[in-house]
Amino acid sequence: MTGRGFNRSIAVRYMMFVLGLFVGAFGTVLAIKANLGVAPWETFHIGLQKTFGLTIGLWSQIVGVVVIFATYLVAKIKPNFGMFLNMVCFGVFLDLILWSDFIPEVQSIWARVLMFLAGVVVLAVGIGMYLSPSLGAGPRDSFMLAMNERLGWSIQRVRLIIEVTVLLAGAALGGPVSIGTILIALLTGPMIQRTIPFWRQIMKKPYGLPEPVERQAS
């Protein structure tokens, strides 16, 4: 690959990476606005916000730093630029979308259900998008992928165990928990497992995507 082609490849992969983070943040805000329950990590972040103040996005970043260190201690995975970019951008996008109030509040239960389901799908698509360029998963997903590789468990199983643990901690801090929270915990793992190969296939040939290092989920 020529230098020009290499630079174009990296640029496109970073564009997909950042776009995926924005899409994931957008899906997260859709679920928050639907008021039917949020993802377990957001339950934890909102619980921290209610208990200690600051914004949801800032708590997402602070928790991300803690998870980065935990991932290194458990799986010896050193943080890379992509991991820190993920942590910073997702928190910024989350606060920016919430601050802009672009997504309206809805009152009808059917509208809320549709918004919630759209949020779950958009979140899973966004995660698949930002993982596909292989520039580095975020702190939480790096931990998930590390456990997938280290223990040989499927992504669904690892994600479920992690998110149930986080959910309990968030509930103890006063974070919102409802049927939607449980559905997100149950549905996002299988959906992500299908979106990752889809976006990898799109990125692989034209942009020189390297082979993934994580174990394929069973």
C-alpha cells in the first residue's frame, strides 16, 4: 500500500470510528429519552450523577479511566490511543446530544416503546461501527473483548455478566431501573455479535482492515 493509500485508509477508519461513537451515543440518548429504562452502564452513570453531581458524560469518562486500569490489571491489555479517544468522544457526544435537546420527550407509551427499541438498535449498530476499524475498543468493550478472549466465553455471556453487575451497582446508587434496562442487557450482546462482522466486512477489503485479535463468539 502506498503512503497516500495508507493515509487515506487510516483517515477513513478513524472517520468510521468516531462516527460509530456518535451513533452509539445517539442510541443511548434515545433510550434515556424514552424513559423506559437505560443501559446498565448508564444506570450506573446516572446513579453516580444523582449521588455526586457532574454530568452523565463526565461520569462516563471517569468510569472509563477506572475500567482501563482494571482491564490492564486483569488482562494485561495496555490502553491505546483509540481507547482514550473512545472514552473522551463518547462522553462528549453524550453530553452534547443531551444538552442540545434535539431528541424530544414523548408521552405516548407506544412512541416511547418505539423510541426505546430504536435506541437499542442504534446503540448496537454504533458499537459495531466503531469496533470494525480495529482502532481500539472503548474501556468497557475492551474489558468485554478481553474476557471473551481470556475465558473463551461468548460475547453475549461476558457482556451479560458484566452488565448485570454494573446494573446492581447503579441501582444501589439510585440509577433508573425498569423493564427496558433488562431488555437492553439481554438484547445488546446478541445484536452486537451480529453487527461487528457486518461492519468488519465493509471495512476489510477497501481499507486494509487487519484481522481481528479477539476470539469469535460461539
